[in-house]
Amino acid sequence: MSITEIPKHYTASPSSHVGTPHLTINKEATIDLDSSNAFEGPEKLLEVWFSASATDLPGKAGPYGLKAVSAETWKEMLDLVNCKVLSTIESEHVDAYLLSESSMFVFPHKVVLKTCGTTTLLWGLPRLLEIAALNAGFPHVVAQPTRGIAAAATPYRVFYSRKNFIFPDQQRGPHRSWRDEVRYLDQRFQGGSAYMIGKMNGEHWYLYITGPDMRMTPPPSPDREFLDIPETETKFMSHPQRLLPEQSTDEDEDETLEILMTDLDEKNARQFYLEDASAVAEGRFFQKAHLARKNAINQLGSIPEEKCESLGGSTVLNNHTHSESSFDVFEQTSSDHSGFSSDDDDLTFPEELTTEGHSLGRVVSETCGLADVYPTSKYPDARVDAYLFTPCGFSANGVVPAPGGAPNGSKKGSDATHYFTVHVTPEPQCSYASFETNVPARQTGRETAEVVEHVVTIFKPGRFSVTIFEAKPTGEEGFGMAVKKSARMESIEGYKRVDRIVHDLDGYDLVFRYYERDDWKGGKPRLGEVRY
């Protein structure tokens, strides 16, 4: 007999059902949330895959995999990272968590965690592996409680990356230098490779990546410490090069675009300040009120009049006299036109409008142009969850279901829903903005360069870098489409391309580009980080 209902032990998931993405707000986490001390914009990005496919999960993972894990369990893990969940978009294929410092996306087969500031992202990794093992049912290394070793699921692949920090000495834990981060990852994974991409004396980007079906580093014996593990050497790359031998994998098509922007135009960045956004919201409120009043008047039609005296007199309508102070202009409308109630208890608002940070975040996402990157006219089920911090700063997650479901008749669940995420630190002394998405370029109907131009028009950075990370079809030789279709990326309007670096990874193409605005006179990049 077929069982079609969701098993009871999966009901703890934030979303295990089909339907339009739904927003849930953690109001306690938004109380007195202040970004005054948020200074380090560049994020740490960890992506852990436990399977190559969302529809073919190994072990006892079940059909929902990581999405079967409760929100409370994820929140406990995020406490180790030192960030809080502000709100969640729940959808069939991915749950998007908007955090006090950036974002997390949970698919059945992988987790994407991105945090900024002085968060300790890698400190959450052991707990993440334990959750995947014990709560999601993925194959794992058995715990050894007497030796203080927790259970740990064996990932399929691991990616960790970040831009060079501006204030590395203020980081905590293993994040004070790239070398420390690599050592921390080597303590857990075998066969990882570390790279620095870009100029050592200019803007650059770090990447740690494991091959498919990687192995865990064996736990230390009583007389052997982690420090004895050979350290992975960071390779410094500034020209096209094949990095790893190719192997055939069943990994799903994967495409990620990341735009990292610095030196934002100060005047334009004011839209991400609470004071300025509040003024815009107030103006929009009165504008909408005016339009509502105008529409109501137009819907009234002609009103029968038996007597109409001067402004100082009274108005008689249908033989009923109303004093001027108590006359209700909506009284004569039909039930079809009366969509308003004077009883506040009857009014309901969308969830995203019930906290100031979320309501202003929605205003900013609409007015700055972010909501138009993947417009609802093309993606009717898309949902944006945005938050504006006090006194400034902005974060947004977007869940973007493919129009009409999975493309080309695909049955792969992860193909049907993608995400984007945006984070802004607007203060002039450390201004930074990032945009990341895995929405395939083929699905948007626009070239990647057009999406990049749209985004940089929103933020107007003095300089920015773009990384395109794209899986190649199994068995394809040489560089794939990410490289072959890149000519248009050489000319982003208003900017000159300074650097272009291409890497052929194990199953992936990586293209890194760095741009500066045509009129940029800001001097050399602010490196901050000098230890690798």
C-alpha cells in the first residue's frame, strides 16, 4: 500500500509540503536588534553537500533529508556561529533563514550558510555534521562519547570561500587568517584543496574545496593531535589553470553567481539607513492613502443630491442629513467597493509588515530595484524576505520557484526552486554589498552580464568582483559554458574589467573577474589581510 501523507517524524520541518513559499518571523530575535557594531561586510560562505541529488538521498535520510530537521535544532547550531534567526521563508524545496548576520538555506541534500561580521561560522561545522547524522539520517561516523567525539555525517562535497577581510584582527576563532581556516577544515576533511584567486596585493578571493565523495579525517588517537595533520598548501592563482583531475560525477547541475561590492556611492547608500528608509516609507504611505481615496471617489459614481448648500451648511443625500463633521464618504458605496473596516481588530497585515525591520526592509527591496531582479511578473511564486537594521544595514533572502515547476520536465526537486541573497553594510568607512544567487541564467531569459549590471546599478560600487561557479556536464572536456559564454561580461556598463581569472576545477568551471568604475579615484584596494 502506498503512503502518501507526510510521515509524523517529518512534521518538525519548517516546511515539508507543496505550496507557495510561506514567511515566518521570529519576533523575539528582532527586539532591540542594532547593527551599530556591524563592520565587517565580507561574508564567510560554507556549502556542505551530503548527496549529489536532492531526490536520491543515502542512508536513512528519507525524502526530506535536511529539511526534516526542526527550526529549533538549526537555531541551536547557529548559536555556536553567534547569529540569530530573524525570519524564515518555507517552501517545498528549500527553507531560507534570514539571520542577524546574513543567511542560511536548507535543501534536502545540502546546507548553504553565509555569515558576516565577527561570526564564528566554522565553529558551527561539527554540530552541522552531527545534525546531518542524527537528525537527518545521513551516513556517518559513529560517535565516541568516551573520547569526546561526536557523530559526524560524511559530506559528498564541501565548499568554503570568502573575500579578503578588511579587519581580520577583529575576527574570532579560526577566522583570524586564511591559514587558520584551512587548518581547521583539514582537521575534518581529507583531500581538501585551498586557493587564493586574484592579486596578492589587490582584491582577492579564497576557496577551499573537496572532491566528490571525500573522506573524513580520522579522529586523533590519544597520542596524536590534530596539529600533526599535514597542512594543505594554499595555491596562489592569477592565470587560467587546470586545478584538479576530472572525474565523472552524478552531481546535479549547479550554478552560482556571486557579486562582491565595495566602496559604495555614499549618497546612494543612504537608502539603506533607517532614517532615510523611514522617510521613503512615510511618503509611500501617504501616496497609497491618496490613491486609495482617489479610487474610492471614482468608484462612488454620481451621488443623488436633493440639496447641497455651501461648505458651511449641511449636505442632504437621499433625504438623510449628515453634519459635515460626521459625514462618511464611503457610506454610499456598494458592498463590492467597501473593502475597509473602521474596526482595527478586523485588520490583518502580511507577516512581513508586523515588525519595523521587516516592513522597512520590504520598502527598501521594492524601491531600490532588488525586487525587480527576479520580478513576480516572470516568477509569480517568488518570495522576498528583507530586513532593515538599526541604524543602518540591510539583508534580504529570495526564494524563486521556477515558473511552472521544474524546467524541461525535470523531476529533480532542487531544480524547481532557487534562491538569492543580498547583504549591505552602507557605512562609508567599510561600505560593502553582496549579491549571490543560484538561479540559472538560462531560466532568467537574461545574460549573466545583464543581471550583474542590474545589481551594480542598485548599489553603485566603486569596485566589485564577480565569481561564476558552474558545474560542467559529465564527461565534458576543457572549459564549459561559464567560460565560453563570457564575452559579454567583459563590458559592464560604467566599469572597466581589471582582472579575469579562469579555473578548471573537478567538475566545475570558476571564473573570477574584478572591475573598477570608470571614474573611480579611490586608490588601491583596502587589503586588511596580510597573513594567509
